[in-house]
Amino acid sequence: MANASKESQYIILLQQLEISLKRGRYVRSHELATRTLRLAEKYVQSDSWKNAEEVMQWLENTADRLTKAAVSESAPSNVLKRLIKTVQEDFMTRKNQGRMHTISRLDSDTKVDYSEELPDLRSDILGAILDLSSELENGAESIAEDAEKHINANEVIMTIGRSRTVEAFLKRAAKINKLEVIIVKCGPFYQGKDLAKSLTKSKIKTTLINDTAAFSMMSRVDKIVIGTHTVLANGGLKAIAGCHQILLTAKYFNVPVLVLAASYKLSPEYPFSAEMKITNRFVSPEELIDYKDGDMIDNVQVYAPVFDYVPPELVSLFIFNMGSHAPSYIHRLLHDTYTQT
Amino acid sequence: MLSESKKSGSPPRPPPSEDISRDDVRAQREAKKLAKAARKNKSFKGKLANPPTSTSENEHPVVPYPAQKSLKTGTTSRALEVKPAEANPSSQSVSIGVSADLLKSDSSSPSVIHSLFKPKKGKELAQSNVSKLYPPFYNVGLKVRNNVIRGANSQCVKLLDAIKDYVRCYDVPPGTTFKHGLFADLEGNMENLKTVCSFSISMSNAVQFLLFYLHNMPDDDGKVIDFKNEILDVIDQYIVEKIEKAVEAIVLYGLEKINEGDKIMVYSITEALMSLLVKAAEDGISYELILIQTRETKVELADVLEKLKKPTSDQTVRVSAVNFSSALYKIRSCSKLLMGGHGLFTNGGVMAQSGSGQLALVADTYNKPVVFLCETFKFCDRSPLDFLPLEEYMPEQFQTEDDFLEPKLIYDVTPSNLVTVVITDIDMLPSNGLAATLRVQEGSTPAKL
């Protein structure tokens, strides 16, 4: 009885998550990541699996399923794929317990049989999930700890759109040094005002400008600090629309760019083809065209993509919650976080 | 010294007996805290202006460690000095805290960015002057200010029409000649009008031209009616030559640049650009148009579509619109970027709608030609390196109650190295060749604005 209810619990969670993704009922990828982690926790707690191989299979299938539900969101599948690696590692540690050579490389030639049943594997995986969950919660704070290192006194910082991580970062920096912030509002959502209000409350002098004015103001900016939606496998970004242009301008004016990203944003996906296409989302262009002009735009195609691809050359430094790295180092982080499939 | 800090509302001091018995380190820490609180509560000036005369009220006769922060700007020493509290109040005792405290959160020092947008002295709206303004001018001014008359060319034409009206109805005041009287009155009116609405470059140049012409008119007595007719003719000629014919010339040159099957990205729509697009469609050239949209240009999109109604409906011209933030999404598939200019400068910079600099950079990065269309009468004898000198053309910046600034930047300057060519009514020129060309053509240095 208890088993059945546990099983149905995770199935229900999975269905709910899928529906939210399909309908676009989510705001931040942080929320998606936490929900996915809870789902995985419920699965591991249930009795639906016997050995590590079944867990990994389920994780992979669920990751595929959630990606199909919303192609542009990578946070759920990132979390699940990370768990695959964690399960493998836990399995190997358990198996090699007591043996002298405990360093077993996961990419070694010998095929590992994951279908071996290990008794304590469940508690191990649950522990790992707990660690990951606390990492998720404290992501913004641990990134903000680096704020003092990078932001000096009297600097003018530019940021794009609204990012919770950047907000925490700037507030932390403002406790130590006086700084000013320019917030750039980018379409299609133009979400800068809330961030401006929040920063002003923390006694940071804020200016809110449109993305059209970014070029004019760039010469006065000392650094750019932005958040991103996803960090791609080549070190590039999938960030909000408008970022690529603004970062191009930053390169033109030689302004360093810091990207703050929590670990669940690191994705093993590459941008497709030479044209660097990314999985994008298109929303209603109601900001651009009034509904009352509807009959005039019968023959007009209107596009409002949400994301932008930013090539790795435009980023100076990534700050993850596990440390700061250059874009060229991302491949190593990927290797440590995800398994080679 | 310490009581001074106490006055400013710092945490309360313990009674003296406990104080004396405290450790060195603990007293230091306490003093540091007080100094920090004192700094937070008082501004620099306040502290300097408020000499520590309150030591007479010092309730703690023997406190071994000083807490007063050094007020002399420039002192950066970090040494700790031991001074008794009743020591002379004007002694500049040295700060315990780090001298970088000078830079710490001090809400009274101005923001670098906010001070860029502060209205300059002497530019305040003089309400009383509006009453001295000739009513048709005020009319035009309000329409320009509220964006009812859109587009630099139409604004200029409407202003010149109002000036013609003024000249027709002008009565020479006693004691001056027609020329001097009209010059002074017209200049006064224009100054007053500038307080109602911000002049665009086209308007400023037109007024400048007229005043220059007036200044050079012969001084001798003649019939007032002859003078008036002369001026009206000059204004008409200006409108026809510099504005209407110029647009036609630009369209002729521009047609060479629009080819069959082209994909053109368009921003900063002016009359010249609009006429070019319409003419190209009328000539049967089938091209694709990608309009870059921002929230401010919603109305212009409606205009464009209205004018291009027939070509779009029979698919000669295929139009798509993209948000400014996603211009990069489309730039690769475009063949060129076409923009209308509001002004040209001596250093080759082009003034256009805010965002053109950004788009020019994007197009340049992907190796697409950046073409500006600008009439020569919009040439301005300045060399701005960025948007700040253009403040006089932009409306007042108001600060919202929430204490963050949201400036409205309408124009910006595209540097000349990002511009491929500027199509003007005299020729197609590289942007930095304009000054030389104009000088040769007009044979004189243009009037400085």
C-alpha cells in the first residue's frame, strides 16, 4: 500500500511538471530545477527500482520526456542528467568499498555492470539528492560571495534584464563598496523596473535604460554582470534576447563581462550548425504591435524570440557556485558533471 | 569627540567605570563601531561644519582611545594614536578605520550616471516667456513636443510655415529698420519656442539659415512689402531646394542600392527613407523588408504599413517585423542595413534614432553594409563623440519618485567607422567626407550652432 502511494506520488509529480512545461506555466528555471529534484527524490524513495541501472534508465527517459515537453528549457534535464553521474559515482564508491584502489575511473575500458544490487545505494543517492537540493537553494548566495573580489569602489556596473542571482550579487557588493548600476530593459518582456526598485532600496544608485541606449552608455560602464538562462557546452550562452548585441558593444568598448550562473544552468547541449541556432521560444509580440493595428499587419510576419545565442568569445568570466572559470574551461566542467553518453 | 558621535544617534555608551576597565582591543572595536555609525549618520560637510565644541559636555572624563575619524581630506594614515578625550578638540586625530572608509556608502555623494542627466543651469522652463510667443509658434511647439508632427522634415516645414505667417503679419516697431527689428524679434521668439519644445537639427538649421540671411540683407530703406516678399520667397526656395528636392535626389541615388530580391533591414525611419521604400516598390522592385521595432516606434510601423499597403498586399514587398532586442536573429539573412539620419556631423558621426549605433555595430560585425540617408541641410557643425552634447535635442529627463532614473534617450551618434556610406542629395559619400564636400560646395564655412 505504502509502495503504491509512493509510486503514484512521483508519477503525479511528473505529470504535473510535464503539463507546466507544455503550457509555459513557469517563470524561472530555478523553480523547474527544484521541482525536478523533488520528483527524482520521490522516485528514489519509492520501490520502483532494484538496481542502479534501472535508476539511470528512468532518469534518462524522464529527461527526454521533459525536454520534449518544453524544448527550450534545459534545467529539468540538466538536473536529471547530473543525477545519472551521481548515481554512477555512488555505485562505484559502494562497490569499491574495502578495496585499496578506490580510484575507479568512470571512463575506463572495463564495462561496469550497474545491474548489481547494492543494499545501501538508496540512502547514498538520497544523500546526494539532498546535497544537490541545498546547492540549488543556496546557489545565489554562494555566487554572491565572490562579489567583493570582482567589484571595486565607485564602479558603474551594467546588467541586463532581471536576474535573481545578479540581484544578490550586487546587493552583496554594495555592502562593501559604493557602486552604481545601469539596468538595460530588453524585449520582449522589458523586466527591469522591479530590479531597479529592489536595488534602490538597498541604497544602490540605479539607472534604467532601454536596450536602444546601451551603445550610448557603454563607454561609461566599468563592468557588465549578467545572469543567463543556460550555459551551453561550447561556453556560449542562451540568454535573453538583446544580450548578444549588448555584449558585442561591450567587446567594442572593451568592457569585461561576468556571467553568473548556478550549476543547474550548465547544459550539455551544443548550439546547432554553423549558424549557431539554439532552441528558442517565441512569444506574443504584443509589446511591438497593437492589436488595433491587426488588419494592417495581415501581410506582416512578426517575430518575438525570447532567447539569444551569445558566443563564448564575448564572455570574460563565468562565476558558478563552485568557482569562477573562463569560457574555455567549460568542457572540463561538463566532464565532471555529466557522463559521456 | 565621542559625545559628538553620541549626538548623532550612535549606539549608547556604557558607563565610564566599565569603560576604564575594558581591554585595549574591545575599546578599539567599540570606537570603530562608533566611528562607523558617526560616518553613516553625518555627511562629510556636516562633520566639517560641526566642530567638536561639544567636548565641554563630555561625560566621560577619561577615555583612553580616540574615535574621531580624520576629517582632513587626503589623510590616509592608518596609525592608531592614543589621546585623552579632553585633548584640544581641533586636533586631527587619526582614524582607526581603514581610509577607504572615505569611499564607503555615503548617500550624499552624487551618482556619476545621474549627474549626466541633470538639467543644466539656466535651462529651466521660463513660464512667463510663453506669453510673449507668437501663437502659431506656440501651436507648432506643442505639436512637436507631443509628437503630433512627427519626422524632422515635416517639423521643419511646419515651423517655416509659421515663420512665413509671422513675417507676413510683422509690423516694424518704431525706431528700428525692418531688418533689425525682424531679426531681433524672430530670434527672441525662437528662443522662447525652445523652452516649449526641443528643436530638432532640421529646425535649428532652418532658423539659423534664415537669421543669417536676414543679417546679410541690405540695410537701405526700401518698401517693407518688398522685403517681406523677398523673405517669403527665400523661405519657399529653402523648403523646395533643401527639403523636397533633396528627398527626391536621395531617392534617385538610393534606388541604385535596392536590388531585386534584396533583404533590407530598416530602422530609424525618416521621410527620405520612407520615400525610397515606396518608390522602389512602385518601380516594381521586389524586395523583402525587415523592420526593427521598439516600443517607441509603434506608431511609425503603422505609418510604414499604411504607405506600403498596396505593395505588401500583392506581395511585391514582403514585410516582417522584429523586436530590437532580437535584431541579431535576422541580421545574418539580410543584405544591408538602411537607416534614416537626423543629423550629420563634421567628424563623420551620424545622429539617428537611439539604437542605430548598436545596429550599425551589429551589421558591421556580420559584414553587412550600413547605409544612412540624410539630406545636406541637416548637416551640423559639431563633432559629438557620444549622445551627451545632443541633450538640447532631447526632452527633459525627469526622475521618478522611486529614486531611480529612467532617462529617455531619443537620439544617438553612430561613429563614422561603423558607417559604410551616407546617401545625401549631393552625392553618396563616406561619412567623414561630408565636411569637406560641403565646404567646397558652399564655398564658405557653415554657421556654427
